[in-house]
Amino acid sequence: MEIIVLPTARQVGAAAARIIAAVVHTAPDAVLGLATGSSPMEVYRSLRTLVEHGDLDLSRTRGFALDEYVGIPLDHPQSYAAVIAREVVGPLRMNPSLVLVPDGRDRDVARAAERYEAAIRDAGGIDVQLLGIGTNGHIGFNEPTSSFASRTRAKTLTPSTRADNARFFADADDVPTHCLTQGLGTILEARHLVLVAQGSAKAAAVATAVEGPVSSFCPASALQLHPRATVLLDEDAAAGLTLRDYYDHIQRQKDRLAIP
Ligand code: GLP
């Protein structure tokens, strides 16, 4: 796992955007794994600047969202379909028909999950998967105790996740109770995982994910099993790391030797 600590959230977003842009420059029809929540917003802001300056063309790039609430109306502003359309597809000038979100409205959630897995497979898998992390260590909506072998499926949200996400809804009771999420097994098949975290509220989850034991109790610790995982943190999110000096040392060495 490569751990990079940067001074500000803005720089975290810019660094993740550079990784994504490099992939798309090499393969304009690359497949991106897209995340929602507040963590990736700086990434999308940086990508938007590149697109607007003509330095990046995402019109042929494909996308798969990580997750969606079950039962939320498609036009609800907090459905992840709406968030992805508003925050990602529109501003980044992506082709809406090339970007998919799990269908949380299908009454047969198992069928919707299978369709989603098949679509990812048919696209040739995900080249770079952007991830945030929940305060309880979840990635996507894989809550603690999720199997590392899990595929896209319905999950019950923990009370802590519903409380964390209540800020997006008018009333805490409006937060859906269930979701459809790519599984940890699905996420681990992406060719490059890029996790971004900012702010002190994420410090404990980040430290457990990066330096704690690999455990389904902290789903983000699954990144330790991946051959190519990059963790981009601002100072506050990195505050709980024991080996912080070592990670900085590695980055300085890389800069000195110009290792990409
Ligand atoms: C959300 C999403 C995750 C996200 C995480 C953290 O509910 N399902 O994909 O990474 O929880 O959210 P935030 O970035 O808003 O802190």
C-alpha cells in the first residue's frame, strides 16, 4: 500500500485526479470506479478543471458507481444516481450512457446486483477505483463484518452510517435503511484502488485500515490485500498513523529518485 500525506484536502483531490487523468490519457475508454459522499468532491473538482482547460477528455470513459440506496426515488437529490449525474457526469462531460449506478429501485435486488456485476465484467473490469472511507471503516457501503469475498449485494446500513449521512437529508429518519453496494471482492478486482480521506473524523478509521490487522471489522483494511492501493490523506486524516515518518521518507526517496 502506498500512503501519501499531503498538506490540504485540495492537494489530496488534485493528486487523485492526476492518477485518474494519467489512466484516461493512456486509455480514453478506461473504466472508472466512482465514489459518492463528500470525500471525492475535491477529486471531481480537480478533474473538472482539467476538462474545462482541454487537458482531459472523459467523453469515452466509462464509469461504475460503488453503491446506491435501496428504494430511494431516482429523482431524489440524494439518490446516488442523482449525485453522480450532478457532480460527476455533467461537470466532467462524461457520456451518461457510459456511466452506471446500481439500480436501487428494482424490487428484485438480487437480480439488480447480478446485472451490475455482469455489466462490470462485460466492461472488462474497473481500471481505477476511487474510494472514500466511512468513520466505521466501510468502503462503498460494505459495513463492518462484510465478507472480503462479497460481490454486489444488498446491505443493511449501520445506525452510525445512517447518522453520518443524515446531514444530506432533511430528517434523520429519511436516510434509507438499505443499500446496494459493490462487494469487497468486487472492489478488490479493480486494477488500482485510490482511497482519499480528509479531516480528523477519518483519522481513527484510516489508522485501523492502514496499520491495523486485516479484518472484516474494518472493511477498508481489505486494501492491504490489494497489489496496487494508493491512500491519499490530508494531515488531519493521517493524524492517527504510527509510521507517518516512514511514509514521508518513502515519498521523499521516490521524489529524489524520480520513481513514478
Ligand atoms: C458514504 C458512501 C461511501 C463513502 C463514505 C464516506 O456513505 N457510501 O462510498 O466513501 O460513506 O462518506 P463521506 O465521504 O461523505 O465522509
